[in-house]
Amino acid sequence: LDENDLKIDSPYNTYLCKGLPPGPICNPGLDSILAALEPEEEDYLYFVLGENGRHIFSKTYQEHLKNKK
């Protein structure tokens, strides 16, 4: 997003319009739906995207701060 995107006059622009948009804004894949229905039990509380494009998960805030660098 950039500043021009925030100014687009559209019912889907939630920066300008209050409430929910008139229709869906994304379509999750089947794997995402199945993962939400039966999530794995983990102790992770934080995540950040690493430089390699993969997520790095952490259990403590201190660990998360290290991963952000």
C-alpha cells in the first residue's frame, strides 16, 4: 500500500469507509481453511518474516525482538 491506495474511492477501502466491505476481500486456500479447523498446538506467541521469506516463530517477547533484527 502507498498513500494513493488510501485515497481510492471504493466501498472496499476500509480506510475511508466505516464498517465491513460489501463482499469478501480474500479467498483463503484449502490448506488455510483446514489448518484453521484443526490447528496444531504450539507455544508460539510471536512471528516475523525473515530475510529469506520464511516466518520465524518465537515463544517470548525477548526472543521475538532478536528475530526482528
